[in-house]
Amino acid sequence: MVLALALFLFMLPIYLMVNISLKNMTQIFSVPPFSAWQITYANYAYILGWTDFPKYFVNSVIISGCSTLMALALGVPAAYSFARFKFRRSEDLSFFILSTRMAPPIGVVIPLFLVYQEVGLYDTYLGLILVYVTLGLALVVWLMKGFFRNIPVELYEAAVIDGCSRLDAFLRIDLPLCAPGLVATAILSIMFNWNEFLMALVLTGYERKPLPVVMYGFVTTLSVDWGRLCATAVIVVLPIIFFALIVQKYIVAGLTLGAVKG
Amino acid sequence: MKFEVSLVLPCIILLLGMTIFPFFFCVYISLTNWTPPSPAGFVGVLNYVAALSDPVFYGNILRTLTFTGVGVATETVLGIGLATLLNRQFRGRAIVRSIFILPLAITPVVVGELWRILFHYDFGWINYFLRTVGVPPVVWLGSAQHALASCILVDIWQWTPFMTLVALAGLQSVPAEPIEAARIDGASDFAIFFRVTLPLMQNVVFVGLMFRVVDSLKAFDIIFALTGGGPGNSSQTLNLATYLQAFFYFRFYDSATYAIVLYLIVLIFTMIFVRAMRRMGIE
Amino acid sequence: MSQEKKEEKKVSRRSYLKYAGAGVVVVAVAGVGGYYATLPAPAPPTPSSTTVPVTTAPVTTAPVTTASMTPTYTLKAFDPRFQSWLEGTATELEDLFSQATIDWTQAKGQTVKLICMTDHMIDPLLDLVPIFQAHTGITVIPDRYAETELRDKTYMDLMTGTGLYDVVYTGDEMVNAFAKPHVIEDISPMLKDTSVTDTKFTDPSDVMNLDPCRYLAEYGGDNDIYMWPISAHSTILNWHKAKLAENGLSGPPETFDQLMDYASKCKRSDKGYYGFCMRGKRGQGTNMYLWPAFLWGFGGRFFDEKYVPQLDKPEAIQATKFYADILINYGPPGTADYDFSEDLTETAQGKVAMSIDDPVLSAWLFDPTRSTTVGEWWFGTHPGGPAGWFPAEASWDFAISTKSKAKTASWLLLQFWASVPSLSYTHMTTYHAANRKSCLDNPGYKQEFAKYNNLADVYAKSIAKASPTYRPKIPEWKAVGDTMGAYLSSAIAGEISAEAANKGMQTDVYAIMEKAGYYK
């Protein structure tokens, strides 16, 4: 049916990627593309045997993970505040937050580079994390704002009447109810950070380079090392899929909304 | 301090701290003729005037708008459609949903290279399929007519899952009662979708749409990897030009100028969006 | 009510668990990361004996005492096929060190931070680093990037003076752009200093392409050397003997007219190959790497004495017309976007009868992991026009940043890498042709290159003919070249005529030069 067709079309390049990662150089451009080829694991062996690879992998995990957590920690309360409470200047403030995402990265990256040199944040985890949190906050705040608005206020008010503190009500009622939104936001946030390139390139060096910068290294002047590039891509994308699979179970929508009726 | 404001404050402080200096620096540079390492000389709005009298500049803007318009519209429609399909119960749903985010999850450089192979005139899969069904093959990346279209195609491929994910989350927070009520009232599936489900999703979908527009106007990674600006200038967008000016021509002042102009364009779009959202009652 | 509370508790517990789990994962990962971050750099080997050798080299200064460290190192070739070559090279290098004319340990304990490329040229150089570190006690930290990113970061570091790197890897087209504002170090004084320059390793007269690394007087410089070349690049013609033969042709075309003629005869869609291909992609290093050969060949030039561009002259237009015509008529479709890798694919898979590109491509035609037509290609020098033949000139070089705090150490590293054994190993394993004359006499190198038909011969001729000013070495070249490349690419795509392309080039380049202050 339609879904299968859509899946086929979307997954075709993915299939290509896995396909290439298992071939060697001369077979990549065979015509017709589906002619028989030999599976070779040489590309994967190279990547996994590369002594520096764990370092870059760890860099990516730390940077993406911490940035997402921090963005969520800062952004979710802010989004809640914007959604629930009307205070002076709330619209302006939320628009300001949105505006931070509007700047083209290239205009921003050069002054950041210069400043980071001065304050010693160049090639550090903290430096890049701060930048990613800055970029990701807008998404977190506005997406979660939308999700929070969907949740009826009555539940929260009922809890407050029952004697919960505002913080408690927030943690026990509103947060779990917007779990699908929270999960979606987290996944998107992690993916943006995981794949971000320009800031990572300029603001890191030998020590804290994350994976996207490293992977660009396969695109050399003279030829693209397709086999290794795709093998790396497959290895790099697996944690994200893994993460998405795990958090799938926490998207329980209809179930919790049933609590509205009580 | 009020509870509500204190929730927002850490956010604001961080953002202010991180963005003030870069922003003013960028504005300042756009008013100079800085080509490092020579010191910057103030030239006022000369750069902006030069840009406004440069036909390539207008071409860049036009291409950026086309890229965003076509791309985001398609992604939204497809995304919402796919989300409805994915919302049904079927076996292996969790796995399918996880796989579906793959286009979004793959590093842009790999996406660029993969599609370069797919688009290859002689060896590419797309032309292979076209030939098999008897359609003459197309020069995708090497021709001026199709370079931008190819970039848009890849953008759609990569970002529809974003809209799908957002729409799916939106769908799942739609309460069941209004839909049931409408069904009891005898409304058709079609009507239910357009008049009940969609408006209930609109909070979330609209935000997703807005972000897509903002990001798409600033699209860089894919276009750079695929065509680098295309044959001639045919796939050069404003953000790409900003990068090229800075790192290829070493004209940081032009780069800053384009960046500010792009920022203003995005600002205008966003303001339109937010105003529309307020009027629609989303805000 | 209790049912609800239970559900609430379940839900909130779940979310707590989720956060706790995430927190644990983060802590664990941070722990691992911290562990990696705190791993100490490999300690330099400790010298186990110190001997004072009798120096037999003729020295004009006082006899040099060279403290020798017993070299302990393990060598691992980047490709297992080359392990034996690596060990042979190590023996040759040990030989050189035993005859050293300087104290190689004079910069002991320093660190050289280097930014270079991820391509295969650097792999063999890095293979040799353990030998260097063992003999000098200098730690080398290479930071590798792809070419575009390399240029970006190098430029940003040098021009903003942040001093992140001691040694940079760049092309000789940047020599004036970097030498003028003094961001790279002048090497000539170091060459004259016999306490830091080892004559056994370094011999300027032996290097074939040192001139392009000079800051030439005609650009306002002092003619000193500012970069040291590791490789020499040019353009040569690859022609497929069998394909030309089956179209009644023997031998490579030598003039532009012949080239066009052969290309037309060799376009055989019935046999599934095209006549000719070369780079069309816009860029000063892509299509503008090949175009000047036609400009000079037809008798044109880029600028006059006052730096006014001459791109709307008939010779320049003819160059563009030729370039676009041959590709449009006899080349594969989509050449407007062709870069080295597309040329390689088409040539190595036998989809074209002729192509012009870097000699590296030619050598790779003999690499079975890259080519399905091994041994079938022969080579000719770049065809010429009425004004002669003009092969391209380019090189990849190392330069020392003026902000470096380890300049002597950096120079030692450069000398080590530019020595005959090192270059022989590097070029053999990457299928390049070396840029030192002595390498041609290196037995291993000679043996390897004998397999490449007449490549070595054509290469030597081309390097000798290549002129440092093949592409203008002005700091604005990047902007100029990229602008011109965009127009050329449009012409190849058939969007605009050659006349229109050149007119556009002329206007835009004039504007660039004017803005840069050439016409005051």
C-alpha cells in the first residue's frame, strides 16, 4: 500500500549507503547497479580498527548528549512558562528566543572563533556545547510550547487544588502528558547536534573534533573514499536508531490522556 | 522574582550572552571592508548598496525563496500524510518509525555523496530506472536547469521525516473524543481529518513548519555537497554565497553583508508566521 | 482515584527512570571520554646511549657534535602492501641520519602542531613520523581535514593570527597571499644557516619545482622561498591506445586542432565511449586549473603590465570556445560539473578515449583497486596551440607559520619529509611522480615507475616546462579564478556563449582588481 511505497522510496538511498559500504572502489560504479558484487568487510574493518575513531565517537556522544540535555533542562521550563502563564513581555521574550535561530551560522562563527581563542574555549567540550545549546534552545522552547498548549489546563488546576505545589504539578502531570512531544523534541535535538558541521569545524581542533568533521575527511581532493565514508555513516547512524527505538516505548499518548476523565 | 519569569530567565541569560557579541560584530564587519589580515576600514553602507546593484544577489534571493517555498510546502504535505499512515496500528510500527528518521539522521556529507551517485548521468540509479522505463535520462547536477531542482529533491527526501515526526507527535496528542463525536455525527473520514484532526494538530505542525522555513532559508550543507553552487550560479542560495564570500574570496565584509540581509529576510518571514499564529489562536 | 494515582505514579516513575537512565549513560560516557582525554601523549623514547661520532662531512664551522639516540620505534605502513617498502625506507633514512651534518636533537621536547589533508599523500608521511620522533625527540601532532576545510581553517588561523598550527599544508598558489602579510615564515634564511639545515637531507638544487614557492619579485617580493614542496602537479594527456587505434589513429594529438579532430573521431556511442573529457566544475582549482593552458596556447594572457584583465581579447574567447566546444560535442554529458574524481571514473572505467588531468590520475590508472583498464593507457604532453604548449603548474607544500613557537622543530620536520627516501616512499605508495631528481635514481622508485608505460618521461618533461605563473600568483587569484570558473562552467553547460562568458569574466575580474586597489 501507500506506506510501503513511501518507505521504499525513502529507504532507497539508505540501501545504497549500506550497499556501498560493503563494496570496494571499482565496483561502486557498476552498470547496471544491481549486478552481482562481492561483499567485502574491508571498509568496516578499517574504520573499527582505526585507533582514533573511538575518540571522535566519544566526542560526538558527549557533545550531542550534553547539549541536548542542557537545552531540554533550560528550554522545557521556559516553554512551560510561556504556554501556561501570561506575564509581561512573554511574547517578546519568546520571539527573542526564536530569533537566535535565525542568524546564518557563517556570520556568527567567525566572531565566535575569535572570542573562543581569547577565553580559551577553543577545542573544548564546553565551547561547542554552549554553541549547540544556544542553537537548539529555540527549537526546544517553541516545540514544547506547542505541546504544552495542547494539554488541558484543568488537570493541572485540579492537582493544585488537591494541594500539589506548582512544581510538583508540573513534574507529575504536565511533563508526563507531553511525553510524545518531549521525546520528539529530544530526538530532533540530538540529531541536529549530532550532524552539525560548520560550528564543529571552526571551533574544534585535534582534540575535540566530532564525527561530522571527521567524516568530511573522506571527501578528498582527488577522490571520494565512498566505501569508508558509507561504512562510517552506517556506524555513526546506528546509535541514533538505537536511541529512537528505545524511546519509542515512552510515546504513550492515548493511555495517559485517559487520565483526563477521572 | 515571579515563578514564571524565573523559569525563563536562565534561557534568556545564556542566549543573550552567546549572541550579543557575534551579532554586533557581524553588523560592524558588514559596514567595513575587512579582508584579513589587513585592518578593517569603515565604509558605511557601501556594501549594501553594492549588493543591491548586483544581479547575482537578487538571483541568490530568488533561488533561496524558490528552494524554501517548493521544498517546505512539499515536505509539509508529505509529512502530514505519512504521519497519518504511521499513526495506525500495524506490526513492526516501532521499527518502521525508527527507520523513518534515517534520512534526517545521516550526516549531510554522506547524504550529499550518496545523491551525487544517484544523480550520476552514466552510473546513477535514477537514470538507470529512467532508461529502463524508456524515459530519456536527465542531466541532474551538471545542468543549470536541473541543479536547483535536484537540490530541492534531496532536501525533500531529507526533511520530510522531520515534518512527519512533528506531525506524528501532534497527531498523538489529539484527544480521541472530538473525533469520535464527529464520527457519531456521521462525518466522512475526509471531513474529520480536515476539520477536526488538522486544526487540533495545528499548534505543533505550525511550529514545525516555521522551523522548517527558517532552516530551509539557511540551507547550506546539502547544496554545498551536491553542487557547490551549481553550474554557473544556478543553485547558489544566499547562505551559500555568504560562505563562498568568506572562505573562497576572503571578502569577509561581503559575507557579513549577505548574512545580515539573510537574517533580515528570515526575520520578516518569522514575524509573518508568528503574527499568523497569534491570529489563529495558536500563540 | 487510587487507580489514577497509581497510573500517575507509574507514569512519573517511568519518566524519572528515563531521566535517571539518561543521566547514568551520560555520566558513563563522560567518564570514558574523560579517560580518553586524560590519556598522556606517547612519551618520546629515552636515549640509551650517547656517542659522539666523528664527523666526516666538510664543515666550515666548528665540528658538530651530534648526540644520537638509539632509535626505537615500530613502523606500520598505512597499507599492508607497502610494509616492506616502509622498512626499506627506514633503512635509507637511518643511513642519512648516521651522516647527519646537524644536531637533530636541538629541538628536543618540542611539539609541532600540523594541519594537513586527509588524502593519501599524507598517509605515508605520517608512517615515517615515528622515525623522526625517535631521532629528534619532537612530538608531531597532525590534524587532518579534507581540502576545502583545510583551506578554510588554514586561512582563518594564519590570517587572524591565532597561531593554532606550527606547520600548514597548502598549495603554492597561496605563496604570495600568505607571504605578503608575513604570516608564513621565510625559509631562505634558514636554508643558509648550516646549524639547522642538513645538507644530506635538503638540497635546493635537487628539487624540481622550488621556483613556484618563491615570493617573486614581480609581485613585490624578495624572491625568497616561503614554502617547501612535497609534490609537483601538472597536466598531461591520457590516451587509450586501443581506442585510438580502432578509430584509425596512432599516437597522441599534439596540437589543439588535432585534439579536437581526434575527439570527434573517438566519440563512439555505438561502442559506448566518448571522445574526451576534462574538468568543467567551477573553481580556481578545478576547471581553471586546465583552462589557462588553452589561454596561453592560443596566445592570450590574463593581465597586461598594469594588471588590466585581457579576457575579452580574441585569444581568450577562443580558449573558452575551444574548451566548451570540445566538451559539449565530444564529452560525456554533465561535464560542466566534472572534477578530478569524475575524470578519474570516466577514464579508469574506459568511458572516454582521451582525457587531460593531473598526472596523479594517470598513475592511478595502473592501480587495480581504482581502474579496470590497467596498462591500457599511454601518455602525451599537453597539446599546444600557435603559441606553444603550457602544462599546468601546481604543488602541495608545507609552510611554517610566523606565529609558531617551534620554528626550528618545524623546519627539521620539513627537511625530514622532503628527503629523498621519504619522498620516494611517499610517491611510490601514492602513485605520484616525485619532485626530486634524485628520486628518479632511487632503485625502488625506478622499478615501480617502469611499469607505467611512458608516464615518468612525460611527467618529467611537463614539470620542467611548467611555469610558476601559469595561473597569476596574485592574492586575488582565488576570487578571480573562482569568478572566471563560474562563467566557464556556464559556457560548458551551454547556457551562455563563449563571447558572453568572457565578457562576463572581463567585467567581474576588472571589478575585483579595481576593488583591490590595482588601478589607483
